[in-house]
Amino acid sequence: APVLIMKGDGGVTDMSTFRSKPIITVLSGPAASVAGALLHLRIIDGLFIEVGGTSTNVCVIKDGRPEVRYVTIMQHPTCIRSLDVRVAGVAGGSLVRWSGRKITDVGPRSAHVAGLPYSCFTATEELEGGQIITFRPREGDPIDYVAIESAGGKRFAITNTCAANALGLVPDGDYAKANQDSAKMALSILASRLGTTMEQAATIILDISVKKVLEIIEPMIREYKLKKERVVFIGGGGGASVLVPQIAGELHLPWKIAEHAEVISSIGVAAAMIYEEAERTVTNPKPEDISALAEQVKKVALERGALPESVTIQSEYLSERSLLRVSAMGNISLDIGTANAQEINEDEAHVLACELFGINEGVQRILDMKNYHIFACEMSKKKLFLKSKRQPVLVLDKYGRVRLSVDNAAIFNGSPEQVASEIENLLRQSSADGKDLAPQVHILDGAKLIDFSSLTAPEHVSRAVRDELKKSTTKDVAAIVRLG
């Protein structure tokens, strides 16, 4: 079997690429966790929150895909792109800090950094008679971190995990589930020094921690313009159940804990897809520009081990930078056996589409293709005396992964010639309506999903679509056109 290396953009690559460009592995750990979460929990819009022992990683998922950006390392911008993962210095093992009989902070140091065992995973006998002390986790740290010191001189950490277990917030069978009696004893020892109750002390600890993570999450929701009514929080990491339900509760949003959350990163590496991209500086890209880059990245993806029938091509054009970016993504043979991925049937695909749309009725199956299931539904929204309608469209691959999600779109399907004509008619109508920019067009021919959203001139879109459909060997193809 080939040795594949995880990259920061969520894909994998081979050893030769890693040797020549090792920096592409920056932030590959969080990227692996996101890949694992997307495998187990299908999601259109949301945030993946990985709660470890020392820090919490947050990544936005929009339209079924994690957001990617250029990496900045110690204030130095780079040309390396990775998932947009932001880090909060608080997690399941974060230590409590105090001043003047008042809890002032939680973290950034953790029990792991300090080399202390969690109080909640300790026998109650070891905590009996313990006293609160302050200490420095590392040389040079403030001496305001709190621990319990037993009569024998052994120290135990008081952490977020201890607080959550003391309050009974961690479900049975969860990786973070501990000895609740020990957790209550530890928090009671702390509370007696604070002059408060055990419950109040534990709640203060969690409230401080939740607030620190929200300081990252709320700006990301605004920055990526996520609609709160569609956002779901996905928890990963060993400490997911400690913080994620509380974070979601503060914003009144739904949440889920990923299957095998404590080892989600390892699963993500095993299940990751080949992902390659190329960029070119060009003003007003033409169809041949996209075709050339598409062939380039597809060739590289196939060389890395992507299955030909699974490769999807996507493109985007950043007009303010005159930058054309084309990416290719595809499954590898390891995907199936290692990740236990199985092809879903039509009924399973329909159930999944209803779940992702958030409705039980009105979801229509538009077309089932060799590698894709296409669904749409009609949604209406009242605003004052007006009522607006939109048609969200969802494309799932044969394993149930979200490959395309469009909030409002028109769909055309039929023979390649019929679809090409429909697109040309739509583009002519768009121009007649005074619209200078062409709508974004996505083409599916059963084996490939190709994104032409980087083309803005109607004549370029028309030519690119017709040229691509001429290559199609299937009888039925589909076009998804973003509206509004």
C-alpha cells in the first residue's frame, strides 16, 4: 500500500510531494479531524469544534465543504492553503485560575502541560483531606493556577472535564465520562475555599470556558455569513461532550457529537480524499484557461491515486486578485475498506437529503446518476406582506457525502445537447434582463462534477459548457445554475 501524508487542506498526498514541500502539512492535525467528522456526520452548514485536552479547534463548514484560506505563520503570510482552523486556548483539560477567592480564568495551561492527573479520574480516597494550592504549571507562568494537594503531597488538577462531570453533564459511555463522586469532591474542595457551592463553582468554570470559545465562533459565523437557522455544531475530540453542548446551548443551536469523537483525527487521515489544486493569474478567464488547469490538477490527482470515476473538478475566480483557482478531489481505494464507507441506495439517499434540508416532506429526487444523487425542494419565506420562494439543491455522492449545496438554483437535465441548449437560453435571458455577469453553472455527467462558477462572461460560460458536454459519453447529464 502507498504511504500517504495528510495535508492542511484536508486532502492527502504521496511521499514525493511531501519531501519536496513539507510545509503543506501545516495544520494537518485539525484538517484530519474535520475530514473524519464529515465522513460520519453529513452536514451542509455548521462548525466543527474539536475539544482536546489543551486547546479547542474550530473550523467552518459551508455548502458541505470546509473553508480554506492561506496560512499565516507568526504574522508572516504564506502561499500555503489549509483549512481555516482557529484555536481557543481552552479545552477539556484546562486548569482553573483564581485570585482573591474568585475564579478569574480557565487555561491556557492544561493538566497535560502541568503533568497532573485529572481529579475526576482519581479515586475519592486520594482526594480526601486535600487542600487547594496555587502553582506554576511551567517555569515563568503566573502562580495563580489551582490544584488539589493530598496529605501525601500528590497534586491533582481541577479541569473543565471535572466541572462537567460534577454537574452530571457527560453522558454514560462517553470518552470524557469520569468518576462523578471524585469530580464532586474536587469541586467541593474548591468551592469551600471560594465560599460558594459545588454547583456554582463548576458552572463558573464552564461559563468562562464557553465564553472563550464563543469569542472565536461568533466572528466566524459573521465572517462566512452562515445562516443561523441552518447551522449545526459538530463536536470532536475527547473533550467534545464537556464543552460543545454548552457552547451550542448559549447560541440556541443544534449540536451533534461525531462518532468515535476521541479518535476522529485518526479516522480522518484514513478516510481523507486526494485533493489537488492549481492557481493562475489571469484577467477574465476563458474556457480554455479552466480546461488547461482542470486537466493539470486532474492528472496530478490520478497520479496520486484518485479513482478516475470519483474525481470532481471545481473552479473559482477571485476577481479582486485576478486569480483563477481550480481543484480536483477524488476518493482513493483506501476510502472504502479503511473508513467503512458504503454506497447508499436511493431510499437512504432520500432520507439523508431530508435530514440535510431539515424537512420531512417535499424533497424531490431530481436524478440518480452513476456517482451522484440530486435532490431539490421548495422553500418559502414570509417577509411583511410578501412571500419569497427558493429552490435549494443538494448533490450527494454515492457514499452520501455532500458534493454540492446551492441555496437557490435551477436544474436542467436531459441529453448533453438538450442541457447545453437550455443553458444558452438561460444565459440569453439573463443578458436580456440587463445582467452583465453570468450565473454560476455546475455540470454533472454521471462521472464528473465540474464547476464553471469562475467564468463571469455569458459567452465564456456557454462555450465552456458546450465544449465540456461534447466530451460526455453519458445519455443523461444535469446542470445546476445558481440563482440570485
